[in-house]
Amino acid sequence: MKLAWKHAGAQRPRMVLFYALFLSANIVIAFQPIVLEKIINTVQTGGEDAIRRVLMLAGLYPGRIDLGVGRAPGTSGKVAHLLQRDRRQMPPNDFPEQLDELLTYLKGSDIEPHLLGSSQDSSIWAAERGLPYVFADFIYPAGEPFAAYYRENCERPYVSICVWAICAATDEEALRLSYSARMLLLCLYRGRFIPVPPVKAAEEFLKHEGLPPEELPGGRRLITGSPEKVRREIEAVATDYGADEIFVVNVMHDHQARMESYRLLAGAFL
């Protein structure tokens, strides 16, 4: 089993994963506290401390830490601008140099970084350096050509994909539970940052969009359904990418429903 944690600034999820390592014998943590724009500039919060934290955990739990490295801060353009090294001008496109600097820092450790991405650039950089590649299908659901390029040009390719999925007892209930995320994404695209809305409020909001809820928002792949349906669709996506590994993410308003979604999904694959 593998747990994935992406958000470097969140303290409580970090502690949950520490407990998961301590209380289990075989759970692997896919750990992504590293966004290079923040790490290389050690003045920024979370710089070298994040790397040292990962190295410490890898020493305590050998073979159970996968390190993800990403370029985008995963936030708004304004926040991304604030994270730049020099905010007086547009940042240089020096991610490859930053990545090489990090790989040099980690040389000799037991950690093999996985490069995260949602564009063609990331597939090229991962292939050039022989790194495992994790593609964010939940951001850009048309990355099969990028994965194909990576497999063809990497000496030892290893492709993971991250898909968005919700499981429930019925297809109808799973679709309804997805309404919260659909409203959240639509508002985000329109420049409105809102908390995850309750399902009922999201349902009312989506009624005025003029399209069936399952078609919203455009340009995103949101898999929903019963365990059998979700498994079929995830396996189809994995086949299209030639994926060796799958991550699943989602956004839901109700925590218990989210836990049940993951429980049903795990049962469908185990």
C-alpha cells in the first residue's frame, strides 16, 4: 500500500504520515514536500529543512519513502509570483538546473526522486535524467503522448499516473458526491477561491450551468461510480498511459464519505 502526500505547508497531514510509518511495517509514503522554486532558495520557508526531513525519514524507514519533485507551487499565479527568487522580473526558466542541483545534493542517499508533471517538458526532463515519472492526469487528461515519449527515451522507464476518482455504492451517489469538486473547480477557473461546498449547495449551483453535471468542468477527467465501474475506468486510463503505478486523488465535502470512497476503491483492487 502507498500513501501520497503533496502539500508541503500542511502540518497535520505530515504528522499522520509519520504515524503511518511508525505504526505499520509495509506502507510506502509518496512524499512530495519539494517544489524547487522554494527549495533551492533556502531563504524561503521549507528549503533545506524539507530535504533533511525526507533524508531523516528515509534513514529511519529504508525503502519506504518515495520523494516527489515538482515545479509548480500548486497555487494561484499571485502566490507563485511571491515564491519567486527575484520578484522584480519574470523568473528564468531554470528548472532543469535546479533539478540537477537537487539531484547532486541527494547523490549517495537511498532516495530516488520521482519527477512530477502535467506537461511535455516534465517527460523530457525525466527521460534525460532517468527518473521515474509521475503524470497528473487529474490536471491534464491527455498526457498519453508525453508518457509514450518518456517510455521511448528513458533507459529504465517507470510511469505513474495520478487520476481523480470517487467511489460509492452506486453510480448515482458517486456522481452526486462529486458535485462539490465540480463547483469548486468551476469557481477556481473564474477566479473565485471558495471552501469545498456541501453537496446540496453544489447541486443547486450546477443546475444553472446549462450542462449535465458529469460534463463539468470541461477539460478535466473526473471518474465516478460504483467500485466495479471506477476500477474499469482507472484500468483503461492506466492502459492508455502504459502506467506501472496509479495514484488516486479527490476532493469531497464529507470526510466520512471520502473515507468510504477510498475503502470501496481499495476493495475493488485488492
